[in-house]
Amino acid sequence: MKYDDLVAGSGISGMAMALLLAKAGRKVLLIEKQSAIGGCMRRFKRKGIPFDTGFHFTGGFGGLLSDMLRVLGMEKDICPEFLNDPKTNRIFLENSNSMYEFPSGSDAFGKTLKKYFPDECEAINKYLHIEDDIERRTPFMDLNKLSSEDLFVLMQQIDEDSISLQEYLDSITSNTKLQAVIGNAALCYGSPPAVIPLSMHCRAAVGMHKSLARVTGGGDAFINSFKRRAMELNIDIMTNTEISDIVQRDGKTISAVRLSNGKTCSFENCILAIHPREIISILPEDAVPESTRQTIEKYEESFSFFSLFATIQTACQVPCALTSYLANDNLNEIISPGSDACAMAILTGVEVVGNDKVNVLCAFENEFPGKARRWQNVVCRENDDSYQQYKKCHAEAMIKKIEKVYPEYAGKINILSTSSTLTFEEYLPPFGSAYGIMHKVGEQSLFGRLPVRNFYAIGQSALIPGILGAMLSSFIVGRYLLGRNFISL
């Protein structure tokens, strides 16, 4: 099997990478070790009702995300459902019983912050300015610049790469509630404010402050759109397939590998959209510097989720809405392993099933894998009483919190399914971390060209976590492989 490019891993970054290369006329093979493509973009059904596993909402519509979808030829298939009304985008702090509601748009977000925190207008102005300024000073967040600027300019460091979000927040305000509200986007990338670079937080948060949205059809809308485009561009796809071993190597270049299905694949480039530790396990030991291996061994995983999927038995149609439920205003505690404090995202909406509209609710609470590790080797967890009891107790505790912020749904939530961190490992191997590795100040992520010269790393562990960052990592590597002006908007 001869290809120009082999892409391993079919999450959103792998799908985007395959499309970019195929659009340029290259022959592409996309492999996925699971039985279906999509990774955590995949949906599942209970009683015929679809639910999302890992993709729930995003920012970037009307901006960077829309631009990338347009380049990939997917924009007509992806229909955003904007959370414009303040009642549909809320943050609740449990320890102070405080609810904050935000309309869509950066200006509206700022004005609303000032209403909630009238004594903190100077701090709010400083934060909004730095968020906007960092986006402006990040060339790769503008596809026109990404396509035309020199690679050195695109990836230049800025001062805010060396400052943690917490350092910056402490420099502008001592109000911990305001810090929690500004830093709430940390729950969308899984790194505590004390370690995440200010630059990375702002790049992840700015799109959500401009336009927060869910997508009709959830993650399946992206997968189905990709499948249509892949067929048009003659991309070959193999599931239940991964790289087994290296067949042909010349120094620091590998030109052929054997796949787990027994076939041999030769290529010019191999792009790995998988976890950094899986990447290192593929590369020859003598090709990777020991310092690089040690860096990767020190990577800390972001949290996973315990999720609850339900219907809401009401006569009226429920709104498409998001409520972030924080145990307290200390995000560093909430996102730290071993802490009892946690946060939960509660999403409501409507799914069409046949001719019926069904009110649905999905809630997911951050949890580190250790709490469910004792059942990891249980052959059939569905029949294990202790595991089922653990899930039942966790779900009941989540329902109590949901009913606190949605009293109108009390007694009307019908749980159809729950999933622990062990389930996430099946969708996001090998650890089930929702956002890959934690990104930290001063820590080099595994991104771009690897020690093997024609191998490259992409994905949400590479650049910025989440769908926006995962796709963007593919565009940056695409710029490297395909050269200047490789896209046109």
C-alpha cells in the first residue's frame, strides 16, 4: 500500500489533517484503532435518543472555527445553535450560592461582568484587553496569516507564554469570585490556572466569549460531514487498525510501517493524532533523545469525566442551555487530582427522534481516573454490583446539584445512562483524559515535527486543547507540509 501521507488517529484533528492533505491532491490513508472513526466526537444512543460523549459546545463560530470549516468544505453541514440569551449561558458558584448569567459577545460579556463586579471595572478592562491582544498577536489564529506568514513568525513565543493565568489574575484583582468567572474556561482545557500559560487560556477563552454554541447533531455532524468529503477526495479509511512496527528506515526517516491488520504501508509523511505516550511508543528508541522521553514521562493528564445522560419529562420544549456548576471559587482546587471539590457542566436541549422532539439533559462532572480504577480489570462491569452502586450514588449526587440550579426539573429527570472515567478510556485511549495532557508554563508539548524527520504530532495535546485547538494543530502542520498559500478563504 503506497500513500503520500498516513494519518493515525481519527479524532477531529486527524479528520481535519486528512482533508487538508487530500484537498492538496495527495493520496491519504487514515487509520483508527477503534471500530469507528471520530474519537470523542462520536455519539451513542439510548432508547433511540442520541447523546454526545466528548463534544458538547464550542466557541469560534463566525471566526476561526467557521474559517477552518469553510476551508475543509464542511461549513454547510455544521449548524450552530448559539447560546445568545443570558439564561442559556450561566456560571454557578455553590459555596456562595452565586449565579452569573452572560449574553453572547465579548463586549456584552465585559459589560455584564462589570454589573456583577462594579468595583472591579479596571481589572475587567485589563483582562478583556489582554485576551483580545493575545489573539491579535497570535498569527496562527488568523488563517490568512497562517497561510502566508513565515513559519518562524507564526510560532514565535510571546511574553504571556511564560506567565500563568493565576499570576496574571492575582496581579489585577484579589476578588476570587471574579477570578473564577474569568477562569471558568479552564474547565474546557483541563489545566489549573496556577500552571496554564496566560496566552493559552486567552486563546481558548476568546472564541467562547465571542460566540458560544452547540451544534445540531453534535459530534456526529462533524463525522458525517467528514465522511462525505473523504469519499469525494478518495481518502482511504481503515478502522480497527494501528501501527504495529517499522518496516523500512533510513537514518531518521521512516518510509514504511506494518499495520496491525498485517498490511505494509509506505508513505512520504506520517502524522500522528494520538496521545504523546503512544507516539513515543511507535518511534524507534534510538531516534528519540532521552531528554524528550523524560519530558513526556513527566506530562500530567488532564481530568476525565463522570457523565449522566437523561431525558426531561416536561410538556414544554426546554431551551438549548449550558450551566457551569463550580463547587467553589478556587479553580486550582477543583482541577487538582485528589480534591473532593469538582465542577459540572449541565447541558439541556432537544433532539429529534423520528417525528418526535425529546428534551434531553447531559451532565458531566470532572473526575480523575483513580476513583474508578479498582474496577478497571473487571470483565463485565455491567454485572458488578459494587461498580453499579458507585455509579448510582454518583448520579444521584449530580441530580441533587442539577435540581438546585434547575428547580423546575425536580422529579422530572429520567436517567437513561451513566458513564465513568473507565468509559472515557475507550473513547480517548490510553488514559481517558478529556483534554489530553495538562499544558503548563515552561513545559514543551509534543507538536509538529518529531525526532523522526517525516513524522509529525497533532491533536489537542499538541497546541491548544478542545476542538478549536485540535483542528488548528492540523492546519499548522498542513502549512509546514504544503507550503505557503496552501489554503484560500
